Amino acid sequence: MSKTYPFDPSIKHHLLIALGLCVWIFVFLYFTEPLDVNEFENTEKLIYLPLYGLIGALLYVMVLPFQMWLLKKSNAKWKLSKELLVLGLFIVFAIFGLRLFYLHFIVEWHPNAYTFWYHLKSIIFPAMLTILPIVIIGRFAFGKYKEKKLEEQKIEIQGEGNYESLRLQLNELICIQSSDNYIEVFYFNGANLKKTLIRNKLSVIDESFPELLRTHRSFIINPFHFQSWKTEKGKHFLLLAYDIEVPISKTYLDNVKAQLNSATD
């Protein structure tokens, strides 16, 4: 259950899943006519069946705030257990939502309405078997697409050794410090600050990634993580994310100011 699971947090994509769910429910009910749907007149089908689709879509949308809260609580890490929890909540919403729709709109609280257990066993559960695959496949497909796009956007900081390299998103990189014949890469993973030592020269990295900013002969920073300026005893520093303090030498001071001021304008 602790295994990571493909997940796309985009609300737009989840609304597309809800729309697809709405259309699928209508099409499935209209053409297969399960149980008592065949007793509806054509006009009634065009009234009630789209409503069933709309109810299914709304029930899925109702799960999204809980999903976003769960994502935030887990520091943007999505596990299989969380995916199953969201799907379980959707099933619970679907059971009671479809039951209320049936009682209020279809039979208008008729005393001979299906009992809850018969309705659950004979109608709602079979319906969920046709609905859930659409939700599962849609969520998984968007999750894999998101993973692919993120992987394509990663940069690779290579070392001089054959097996020395670090792949990460550009905005996960905070700064790089030279350390003798090595560079020390500061980056974050989730909510944790991490450091990786790679055998390479800072000048090589500086030439390879023009989007980074040289502040000192021993430091390169990612301007994305700039927080504030600091001056102490005539020396200049930058404060970055995770309270990382980086010195600015006089050689690079004017360029650093120009680059950071233009980025914040």
C-alpha cells in the first residue's frame, strides 16, 4: 500500500474524467437498457438517463476536495493506499447518491420502491462495475501522462564517472557548491532537503545550464528559489529556500542583481 501510484493533480483533467463518466453512464444506460430502464418511454430516457450521468459526474467531483487535502497532507506524494481511499470514498458517495436519486426522482418515495439491499445488490453494484473502470483507467492514464511529461522536463547533472549522475526537475534544484574536485548539489525531494556529491567541476555545470546563476567562484544558484538579500560587514549574501545562505562575490554582484531584479519585476 506504500507503493507510489501515478497521479495527476490537475483539476482540469479530473473534470474531463467527470465529463467522460457522465457521457459513458448515459450511453451505457441508453443502449443496454439494464433492469427497468427499458420500461421508460423515449422521452423519459432523455430526461432521466442524462441525469444519472450528471449525478455520477457530480459525485466524482465531490471527491476532489478530499483528494487535494490528502495530496497536501502527504507532501505531494501519492501512494496506492491514497488512490484506493479516494476510490472507496467515491463508491460510498455513489451508493447513497444513486439511492437518493432513485427514491426522490424515479419512484417519488413510493412505498413499493426497491429495498436498500436489493437496490444495492441488483442495481448499484452492477452499475459500479461499469463505472469504476472508466474512473480507474482515466485516473491512471492521466497519472502516467503526468509522469511522462515530468520525466521529459528533468535535467541531468552528470559526473565524470560512468555512473555518476542526478536527474531532477529544474525547480527541485536549489544550488550547487564546489567542493575540491566535486560539486555538492542541494535539492529537495518532497518536503526534505537533500545533498548529493558528484565528481565534476562547477564551471562545467555553469556552461551546461545557462538558466542557473553564478554568484561566487564556489556557488551556482537556481534563481527560482531566491528569497531575499542579506548584507553583513560589507559582504553580500542571498537567502534561498530551506534557509540556505549563499555568498555573492564582487565579481558577480552586478550581474546577480540585474538577473534577480529583472526576474522579480
